[in-house]
Amino acid sequence: MSDPSPSGLSAAPPRDDQRFRQLAELSPVGIFRTDAEGACLYVNQTWCGMAGMTADQALGEGWVDALHPEDRERVLQEWCGAARADRVPFRISCRFRHADGKVVWIQCRADAERDEQDVITGFVGTVIDVSEVRTTEAALREIARTVALAGDGHFFDEITRKLAQLFQVDHAFIALVDAQDASRATTLSLYSRGELSKNISYSLAGTPCEQVIGAHTCIYPEGICRQFPGDTLLERLGAEAYIGTPLFDPDGRALGLLVLLHGEPLGRTEHIQSVMDIAAARISAELERHTAERDLYRSRELLSSVFEASPDMIFVQASDGRILEVNSHMLETFRCGREVLSGMRLSCLSAPGHTEDMVVERVQRAIRTGSDEFEWMARTLDGHEFPVELRLRRLKEHPEPGEPAVVAVMRDITASRKADRALRALAQGTLDSSFEDFLGETVRQLASLYDTHYAFIGRLLPDGSHVRTLAVWANDGLVENFDYAVEGAPCHDVLREKVTLVMERAPARYPDDPMLVELGVESYYGLPLLDSSGEVMGLVAVMGNEPLNIEQMRLPILRVFASRLAIEIERHEALQSLKLHETRLEKLVAERTQELESFSYSVSHDLRAPLRSIDGFSHLLLEDYADALDDTGRDYLCRVRRASQRMGDLIDALLQLSRVSRGSLRQTRCDLSQLARDAIARLREQQPERGVEVEVESGLEARGDESLMGVVLDNLLGNAWKYTRETPEARIRFGSREAEGERVFYVCDNGTGFDMRYAGKLFGAFQRLHGAEYEGTGVGLTTVQRIIARHGGRVWAEAELGRGACFYFTLPE
């Protein structure tokens, strides 16, 4: 008979427990389990959605197909290496690629499951989708790269073009409020349907822009024209979706807004909003710079006031590198008098490695081309080093007649460097650290980024009126976590989904919060943490003992932190809940195992005693009183003995089924061929008169418990031996074949076979497909199925009535 293909893998979880199934399927993160070799046993629907495949497709080695081809070899090497070397917990970042080409970035984390002997029995892990974080980071890098390459005067055009291209929208524009008429706005740059367009002026009345300016970001994913029927500009541009973000100057005054419009509905917009916030902050900073430069060139009188009032360090430099004039901010930064810096060369204010020749080369380039921009490492006269950004512009009127010179605007970029480090640490997340270390590093980075004494992350408690801190940075160090009431505190406003920014005098604004006074808090900046369903789950905040003095572009960064923290906290809590449930399940299994062992003891001792008595007394009656009984009486006693002996066989079968179901697996490399030969030899010893032709394929090996695999082959070969006894030329074969990349073992015979209509009952306890003419307990195939399932394999059968049967099973490699 031909060997059929194996049936599909089951998508059921490895433990038949409804509570585990419900918890895993409701989890917002992907959850998977594998056996000790790393073969997948179970994935939940969230995992399937990320991977783009069904649970059936993922089982075994199927999950590998979901990996991006460029990541596949690396992931398999690291995963197999970790599984073999017991390097857990295991963490990795990689990509899934769907059949339609969609790529999903994920972060995976797994830990080992162990038995009582501390032997790894499998792995359980979680997968979170970090595509939006990756998309946001990539978008920010692309915007930064593009605008850095933009020439003077092209910044705004480049940023609108790049935003429209990045998010594939029809229109993007920057608009400023009219200085003479606050009810109107004029575009500074308008990118429409693939090209820069002529700037326009429009009325703000009755438009979504009116709600954005001076307020907050507004998002309308669809139906914008229906919601603002009086906005003719939206109708003219064919807009269906709208995202607008306000622009502010450093003092918080409204400048205008940044807008994206699209002719079709937009899907998820969270990552777009994050990029828009930072782009708006960068635009605001660039507007500030442009204003400063425009004012600088307006007149000598205006130049003098701007020169001294500028928040940047400004100085005039001769072509040979000498400093001719400096502003007050530069004197304050370098901590010296004007007479000290005048005539000094810039190389004297530079960190080691920045030579005089390098300074002169930069100045000469600015004189030749009109401008130059670069980063530099400055050093004060007392040795303090800090990074700066230098913008050089050639002066039309030279301070020294006949000598060309440049004006330099120097900005301390220490804060932006801190922001870069903080965002890199945030992007790394828990890949190389524990959850607690990640939170501790996050609050440390936030305190450094915002130059505050305090930074903390809090989790809202179930009563809704208290918060428990998860990490607290206070005065240059981590402190112990604590619970506190939010009533009357700025945190109360944050937990009502309000961004709370108090630049100064925080105790005056929140007089009912004694902690502010106790800690000497002067400023506060906090954002809510929202879970995957949009509910407030906690907050992140920084507090300073001095008024908060931060650049506009650093404000939106806290929103990026808040989004990432919410994901990490929710993932951690889901994993902790899963571990707690596993602990409870393991306890329940241990209790049930103890109960089963007690039952087995009872069966073995309490039930056997009366059976032995029945069989023994029946035997004595037959021996001692046979003459006193007629044929009917003797037949009855023989039936009693046969029934008691059959009952004993059933008890033995049940005890064996119990043992194979609960005992621990001791997996080694098993010689299945030899186990089969041993089983056949025992059968021949029992019935030497039978001339059965038996063929055992040599060299069949598999990983498994040798004792239990012996039981499997004893049962399968014993059945084949039994059901071929009426066959004149009985044949039995044990062999293997490859099917769809999987080794399939089989035991085939040419015996009585069975009707495939009843194949569903084949592996059920006490289910027999043959009559009393064939002895048996009906538990043998159930025992086989239990053993193979415990090894992570499958067993099935095919047969034809009167022409034999073939039983197949697989074992994971």
C-alpha cells in the first residue's frame, strides 16, 4: 500500500487549559511557545497578525517563513545558539515580511520553561510591534538629513516637500499668522501634488487651522470638508484628511502652523503626529534663526541690539581667525571679559585637535562662498568643553577696511546631543537590559535632557486616586519607589489626559500639593501614558528646582518617551501576568499529578486484592469441587476467572497509560530500529509457531525517551502481529520516509485493517474497532497517542478493511 501524506499540524495551545487560552488570546502582545529544541508549539492571534501567517503555518519550523530573508539566518543562529547553550532570557530585534511584501519590525523576548530537575522543556516569549517607533525614527533621520543639505533660504521648501513625500500626502504647507491681521494666514512654503506652488493668503475663520493656531495639534483622519463646509481652501484642494500642528516662538506666542492634507482618508496617525511635533519645533527654531539673521542685516542700529540680545553666541572674525567683536552671551558662556576675547584667535577657544589652520580654512571658505556651517568642539578658558554649531556669514561691510571678515553665530548644542543620546537609549529599550534597568536609565536620561533635579515614571493604581512610582531620579541618583495621592497635584491634571507644563512657580499654581514645597519644586512638565486601548495607565514627568528653560524642540521629545514607555510597561505587565498564570497552572498540575498517583496506588493495591481473591477462589473451586459441579457450573467459574483476568489486564493498561502521561521525559538519541527488533523478538517467543515476514529498516534514529518509544513500538507492532494472525502470508514492515521536509515513521501490515469511517475513534480510550475474537484492552493506541504527543509529534493511521493498516508517527528533530 502507498504511504499517504501527513495531516496538518494542530493549532491548539500545548496545554489544554481554557484560562491560558483566554489570557494569551486577549494579550495585546504576540505570545509564542516552543519545545526545548525551539520548534513552535503555539502562537496567539496577535503574533499571527504581526507575522502575516496563520497559527497552523507557524507551528514547528513554519514560523521561520515569516522572517525577513535578510534577518532569517541571523535570527536562526542566535535563537538556536541560545536554546542549545541555555542563554536566556533571549532578546532580539528583527523583521517579519508578509506575503504581500509588508514589513513589520518587532522586538522579541523569550525565557525558558524548566521541569523539576531544572531541565529546559520549552520556551515562552513575547513579540511587540515597534514598526511605528522605527518609522518615526527613520522619518526624523530623513528630515534631519534633508534639511541639513538644504541651502540657505530653502529650508522651509525642503521640509514641506520631505513631509509630503514621507507620509505620501497630496499637500503640505507652513503658514504664518499675518502680522497686521490675526484673522488671516499666509503660507511660507506650499508643496502641492508633487511640486512647490505659489504661496497663498487665506482667512482662518471657520477653518480647522483656526483651532490649531496657538492651541494644539488637530487630526481629522477623514471627512474634513463635511466638518468645515465653509472652508473653501479645503474644497479647492480636494482634501479629505487634515493634520495641523501649531508653531510657537520661544516665549510661547503663536507663529502659525504646519499642515498636511490628503485627498483620501488616513489610517493610523500616531507616528505622523510625533514627527509633525518635532518638525514643527524645528521649523519654529528655524523661523527664530531666520528672524535673527534678518534683523541682523537690517541696519547697524538693529544689528547692535540683536547682537547683544541674541540667545546665541555671536562674534565677528577676521580672515586670519582673530576675534574682532563678541556679544554678551558669548562673554557669559566663556566666562571672561570683552578685552580678553578681542584679538584672540578661535583656536584658543577650541578643544585640542582643532588647529589654527582648520579655523582659517573655514573662515576663508565662508569669505569665498558667502557662508559656511559646521559643528565644533569649544572650550572655555577654565577648560570646560562643549559642542557647538557654527554658522559663518560673510560681512558686506568689513570692520577693518580692506580686510574681509565674517560674522559667526555659535549655538551650544549640548542639549540636542543629550536629546540624541536619550532617543538612542529609548530606541534600544529592553533589548540589552531588564525592565527595571530600562526605566532607571530612562529617568536618568530625562533628568539630564531637561536639566531638572527630578524625573519619574508612575503607574496609576486601581483606585484611580493614587500613583505608584516605577522609577524615580532625584538629585543625581535613583531613589526607592513610593505611592502618593494625586489630588491637588499637577499629576492630577496629567492623568486627565492633559499635557501639563509649568515653567515656574509650580507651588503657587498647585497650593494643595505639599510635596512641591517640600522638594523645592519650581517647574513641572508631565505627559500621560496611554495603553493600547487609549486609557490612561500612568504618567511620566520631570520637575526642577529652578524655572524650566528649555528649547522649543525639546518639548515634543517627552511625547516620544511617553509612547515608548506605555508600550514597554504594558508588555511587561502582560508578561508578568502570563508568568503568574503559569505558576498557578504548574501548581495545579502538581496537585493533579499527586491525586493521580494516589489513584494509581489505590488501583494497584485496593482493586487488585479482590480480583486476586475472585480468581483464586474460582481456581480452588475448579480444582477441589469440580466433580460436584456440572458442566454449566464449571463454565460459569471459567467465565469468572477470564473476566477477573481481563479486569487485571485493564488495570495494567490504565496504570501504564497513567505513567506515560505524567512521568518526566528523559530524551536521548534512540535506536528505533533496535527497539522494533526487540519487540518482534518478544512476539516470536510468545508465538514461535507463526511464520510472519517482518522487515525492519536499519538505521532509524530519533530523539525521545527510549523507554516510552519502546512502549510505542510494542503497541504498534503488537497490534500488527495480532491482526495478521488470520492472514496466510502475514507481512509487517517498520520504516520511514520524508514528507514535506519531515521524517515520518510507519508500521504497516497486511492484516484485517479497519473501516476508515471509524478512524476518529481509533485513539480514544476503550474504543475498539474489532470484535471479541481479537483480544485487547482498548488502551494501547491511546497510550501511543499520549507518548507521541508528549514528544511534540503526531500520530495517525490509514487502512482498508481486509487489506491491512498503516500507522504513522513523527518526532521533532
